[in-house]
Amino acid sequence: MCKNTIQFQKGIGIRQFLANYGNEDQCESALISWRWPDGFQCPKCGSRSFCKLHRKAEFQCNCCRCQTSLTSNTIFDSTKLPLATWFLGIYLVTQNKAGISALTLHRQLGISYNASLRMKHKLMQVMMERDNSWQLSGFVQIDDAYWGGERHGGRRGRGSENKAPFVAAVQTDADNHPIYMKFNAVDNFQRKTIREWAEHALKKGVRAVSDGLSCFRGIEDAGCQHTAIITGGGHASMENELFTWVNTMLGNVKTAMTGTYHKLDPKHLGRYLSEFNYRFNLRFDMPSMISRLGRAAVNTAPMPDRQLKLPDVQWQPG
Ligand SMILES: [Zn+2]
């Protein structure tokens, strides 16, 4: 089965990674090719005629004299870190299935904790925006979950204030194998909130199953089919094959997040979950995650400190 192929795929070893992206020039060339696949183009006048300035990775347009840095207007904007450090960060973040904490990044990259925390959040932001740009389709198992503790059995959907709610959704194929996942933080489990989530996360016509929590009627409001299967929660829902994967993956993600991050700020739960979505959804091709994330990063708007610290904006309004 393909499961073993995925688990035992070669990935990209650190030697291979360093051979490809080990020095500043290699990283700069890669970033140029991702940002301007057809060659440099002046962002102001559109001209393709330029000269490179003495400073590294700065371009000057030959027509309008406008100067552009390779990292300006990207998530790397205003960074003081060498590109090679960023690339190594991308390597560590994408190739570790259970995630990597800012503290470990700080140690392994030899940068300050504040710098590693910024890097980690910027990369998670890139993953979140990327993950939000497409939708699940076909058959989808859905469950409600909380970060910071979950009640088994009993009443559900009423997390206390220190529990951050999120929706767990897994797309499965005809053989009930998991294909893609989307775990997204939500404000609450109200019908209109779930409707808004479904409009962003699910293609119209998705066939969804949930355990019948009343807010999930919001899925129907978003133009999807929805079957509520009353399981009674707890062990009964674990045993229902329709929920096998969403339950399994919820367990895996919570275990990994607890092990790697211990505690995390609930206002950034969306970013942390997106990191798991991103890696899982690209698990068939781990080496390509580096170039894919790099390409997404140069197409992600800058995020100054102030903005980085605000609560996540899961979906851009409008
Ligand atoms: Zn120009």
C-alpha cells in the first residue's frame, strides 16, 4: 500500500540539502528564480532591464532607476538573517513531521530566540495562507475539537475559556484512506461560524459526515451535503469507521503539538494547525516542500512584528 511508501520515502537528507542550498549564493539564486521565474521585472515600471547593485541581492531598474531588494515585499522583508539561515529553517520546519519549536530552531540555527520565534511564526503564516488557498472536496469527515483539553463523552462544544476550539476535517478516498486534512481554528461552534468555515474550507458539493453537533448544519448552509451520525461521543465515535481518520489524525496532531510545543498561545492556534496541514498534505513529496514553501514565501506579504503578534486572521475579510 502507498502508506509504507510515504512513511519510508527518502525525503531530503541534510547533505543533499546543504549541497543544494548550503551557501548564500545558492539561496539567493533559488529565491530569484522563485520570485521572478521569467527573470527580474521592475515592480514599478515593469521593465526587465536592470543592473545588480554592489550590495547583495539589490536590483536597479535601468529605465526608472527604482531599486528593489530580493526580499522586499515578501515574508523575508527587512530580515537581518542570511538567506542560508532562512533556508535551513525551512528545511527543519518542513522535514520534521512533529514540527520543531522556536527554542530548538534557536539552538540549531545559532540565532537569538526572538529571531527564531519570528522566523517560525513567519513560516507558519506562509503555510497558513498557502493552506487557505485551496479547498477539500469529495468525502470529508468532520469533528469539533479543542486545544488545551477535550471532554470525552458528556456535553460537547462548550469549551471553557482556556480551551481553543478548532474544526478537524479529513478528506478520504473511496477506500477510506486519508488524502488531505484541514484543521482550522474557529471562534466558536456556532452554526454561522461553521458556515463561514465551510465556505472557505470545502468545495461546494462536498459530502461531509459529522457527529451531529448542531452547529454542523452550517455545512449545509454553505452548499455542501451533510450527514449527521449520532455516535454518543467518546468510545462509540472512535469505533465508527466513518470517523476513523479524523479521530486518528486528531490524536496524532495533539500528541505532536503537546510534545513539540508543550504550551502555545491560543491566538496563534490557526498557524500551528496549518503547519500540520501543510506537511501532511504534501507528505507524498517531502523534498519538494522546500522549494514549494520558498516559492510561497516570496509570494506572501511582509509581516512586521506588530502584525505578527496580533491574533491570527484565518480568512482575509471579503
Ligand atoms: Zn523600473
